[in-house]
Amino acid sequence: MKDLKKEDISQEVFDLYDDYAHNKIDRKSFLEKLSLFAVGGLTLPSLLSFIMPNYVDTLLVKPDDPRLKSDYITYDSPKGGGSIRGLLSMPADAKAKLPGIVVVHENRGLNPYIEDVGRRAAVEGFISMAPDALTPLGGYPGNDDEGREMQRKRDRMEMLEDFIAAYNYVKNHKDCNGKVGVVGFCFGGWIANMMAVKVPTLAAAVPFYGGQPSAEEAAMIQAPLMLQYAGLDTRVNEGWPAYETALKANNKAYVAHFYPDVNHGFHNNTTPRYDEPAATLAWQRTMDFFKEKLK
């Protein structure tokens, strides 16, 4: 198991995990199909351990990092889930008002990876808010399998309202300069796109491999967009041509980056779908974009 490397794993395994992670197959079917790849010395437990998230050894910014003030808060989401919990992080030594970023989780609640992303944004000089859309159901349960099942029980338009409420909370925070953007991953990428549709004062949006709005919705976007896509992510990418057509037809400001030969979830450094060069470049582009647009 220790010697198992990403290149040892068939692309079919990554595609299978993607189907499982996005509720296209249940856990029983996932394990049955995954067992077909447990050959040549690979056991199913070792393969499962390798493909699933590792939150213990992957944090880039620790919760107690002295550079930050990082605490859980609650805010009001009257059109969404009511009182929502989120991780609010900012530089500990800020001397002036800061721009803000809402960090939107995937389809499994506020797990350690997304909390880490929130702290990474704060280290770069932003106030970040990473809400947990599972709050009305008790919050992220400590593992992604249960988190996915919980999130399926919530209405996604109500969850969208929770993140719009987070935007308003950050925008009106005493330490914020009033300029707030959003970055989201997977489900959060769709939220980032839809916040650009729904929030005319949003300063910038960066969806990572997110589902796209309709052409009618795209016409409503005011925020500049930076769209991050994984080259191997055929499921999400099939929606891009129509989205780009709508953005062009309505003269919207956008830039799209495709990272070749990487999987959906390539920014998530807790699973073997992670691609360090692509993730590093995409994150640097994201931070540079926010620093330009949220001044």
C-alpha cells in the first residue's frame, strides 16, 4: 500500500470514484466495481484506502496557524437554512480593511479540505468565510460518505441562499472593504456560477469544475469570472460550450482555463485525483484574480 502511486491506478478507477462521489452509484455498487481492479497484488482495502480522502496529513495551513485569526461563527440565512455555521478566517496582523472571499464546499459539507482552503485564502490577505450548508441537519458529520447523503436532503436553491447570506455577512463585516468574491469547488463551483447570476454586486467569481447556469441566467451575470476546468472531466465540461456562447453573446467578462490530463477534483489535495502542478497554478491564478478584482 505504501508503494501505491497515482500512476498505478487505472483512469477507470478515477471515473468510478467520480460516479460514486456524485451519487451516480451507491456505495455497494462502488465497492463491487472497485473490487474488479483489485488484481496483481492490489487488495480492495488498500485500493479503497488510497482513493478515499486523507484529511490527516494534507493540511497546508493548520487551524492554529499564528498568522491567522480563524474561528467558527454563525450568521443568519433567512431565505435558506436559518442559522448557518461557518469558518471565518483573516490575517492576524491586518492594518486596514480587507477584501473578502466566500469559499464554497463540494457536495459533502464543510470538510477539513475546504476549511483549509479558507485558511489558505486568509493567508493571502483576505477575509474568508467557509460556510457549512449542512448546518440545518447538524453540520458536517466527520466523513464524506455521510456528508453526501445529508447534503442530498437539502434543496440546492436554499443552499444557494445560505452562501448569498454569507456574502452579505462578509461584505458588511467591520474589517471588510466591501469587495467580496466567491470561489467554489464542484457543487461549490455551481454555487459560484449562480452567485454571479443572483448577486449583482458580487466582485468576482471563480468556479472550479462547476455546473453551468442556463443561457438566460448567464445574461444576468455582472461579476467577472475565472473558470477552472479539468481536462478529463467530461461530465462537467460538456456544459461549457453553451455557457461560453452565452457569455460571449452577452459581452460578459470571463477567462477560462483548462488543465489537460487532470481529473475533476484536481485541486483537492486529500485524494489521488489531486494534481499538484495544475492545482498550484490554478490557485495562484485565482489569488491573482481576486487581488486584481477586489482591490
